[in-house]
Amino acid sequence: MAGKTTLSVIKADVGGWPGHVTVHPELKEIANKILKNDGVKKKILKDFYVTNCGDDLELIMSHTLGVDSKKVHGLAWDVFTKATKKAKELKLYGAGQDILSDAFSGNIKGMGPGTAEMEFTERAAEPVAVFMMDKTEPGAFNLPIFRIFADPFNTAGLVIDPSVHDGFRFEIWDIEKHKMVIMNSPEEMYDILALIGAKERYVIKRVFPKKEHPKLGSKKMNEPVAVISTDKLYEIAGEYVGKDDPAAMVRAQSGLPAFGEVLEPFGFPHLGSGWMRGSHNGPLMPVGERNAKCTRFDGPPRVLGLGFQIANAKLVGPVDLFDDPAFDITRERAQRVMDYMRRHGPFEPHRLPLADMEYTTLPNVMKKLKNRFKKVKD
């Protein structure tokens, strides 16, 4: 196929059913109808898949229009606005929560929905994993993405496969200062960890190959092999309107980590910030589509993984990656961690530290108490 393929994952919370648990089937029906009739039939999209992770409506779309396409973003905006209308009719909770503007300006970025897009040249075989999280933050992807592309204890290919042995380049965003830096692994591994360990501020945005490889092609080194959404809702709305619930996509095999190496980090239910009212730390539990709903204490935070082969910009799949007994022990461990964290109640480290509570509803409580504080005499 001539030209490049673009994979776009655009998601939004347009109404929970019930509360923050999941997405109502009628909202997904609206999405499927619009993407089919106004997307594929009008040749904007090559293919699509609609799903949900928790209460987020997830649109996975393939096309050849490149990233930031006005037509593709406009299509997604149409889905979210019409789904919001239906959500209001059904009196779903938080209807239109992530729709922070009334007018589409040509690009959905900065308007509430989360976006992750990747343009690339298809290889002879092009396997891609799409990951979606609910009740957590963009930085929750830092640990698994680092392990996929930089941890030899996770990715055996970094040790034994010459095509990945030299490592990868990480594009890291400072989402507080709105700056970015590109760093090389393994040479700068410790410096990379110094940044991304502070996941609330430094977030991996993209990963690139570092070495020319015949299966990737010497001209394809600037094409990303992983992309993560980094949209921070509180920075857009100015207050807490829901956690950021990120999405990511990772290419695999043929000069990249194997598919099993891409999935392996999710065998550890690491802690992410979010959960109830976006104010608590909890374990990331990998689940299949049928269990991609948030229940106990509006959680725990979930991660859904879908696998596709990309063929001439068509989506061959998906395979429900975490709907597998191989992850049962991870889910059990996540539940034990969840139970342990819940026993802390309103105490840290279950509840987030004060600095991270600035954009939640806690400041309203503190404002009420402001005049009751008296100076302490030595």
C-alpha cells in the first residue's frame, strides 16, 4: 500500500451508566453508526472499532489522513456530541463531562477528549496493541512503557536480539511546564527514570527506534513505535472534572519488542493515581472487555488491551489480550493490593498528597475552614 497508515485512538467520558461504572450500549451504537456512515462510507476512515474502558467511550480508527486530521477529529467530535445528547436524554451521570467546548475548532486537542495518534509505514506484518485505562492518569503508562522498551528483565530482546539491542529514544513531556526532552536508553536510563518516576509531572509521550534496521527501514527511524495520550483535564477545565484516563498504542515484532514482551509489564498491578474522585492511589488491574467496568470504590483502576494486525490500513481483530487466565494471578494480586489500600481510608498514601489534591473538591473544604485557623503561639 502506498503512503502511510494512521492509527487514531480518541476517547471521552460522555456519560456513565450507572454512575462511573461503564458506557451505555446506546452510546456505542451511536458511535458505530456515525463512524460507519460518515467515516468509512465517506472514505474518511479505512476501518474502526468502538469499545469502552470503564465509563470512557473509546474510538479506535484507522485512516491515511495523518495525525491531527480535521476530518477525523471532526468525526470523533460528532460522535461525542451526539452521544452526549443521548446521555442527557437517559440522564446518565456526568453527561458530556469531557466535552469542554461547544464549538469544534478543527482539532479535538484541548477540548476535553483524550487523543493518541501514530502515523507509520506498514511493515510486511504490523501487529499493534492498543491499551486503554480508566480511573487513572497519563503517567500510569510510564512504568509499562519503560519496561517494554528499556528493561532487559522484561524485554529479553534488548539482550539477545541485535535489532533492538541498541535501545530506543524516549520523548518525555513535562506536563506542568509544557516542555519536552528526547532521551536515549540505555545510555541515559538513570536520568530517564529520575524524570518518569515523578509520573504526575513527567510523562512518556512517544518512543522511537534508535538504530536503523532492515525491517523498519532506515527512513523510518523518525516514525514512532509507541504513543501515549497526555491530556490533563484539570489543565483544560481549571478544576477537577474527572481523571484523565489515558490511552496508548504500541507496535511490536520485527525490529521491536515481541508482542509477549509488550504485554509482560501488565503482569504487575502497579499503583496509579486516580480511582475514587480522582483522589486515591490504586493498583492497575488488567481486564478483558467484559470486565472493563469500574465498580468497587469506582475501581480499581482498569487497563484494557486489544491486539490488531494492521493490513492496508484495515484493523484485523481485535484480540482481547487480557481476557486470559495468564493474568488471573495479576488480578488476584491487584485485589489484595486494593483491599490493603482501602483499609487506609482517608489517610495517605491511599489518598493522594495535598499537592495532587489542588484540582479536586478538597480546596472547597479547606476554604470553609480557612477562617477557623488561629496562629500558634510558641
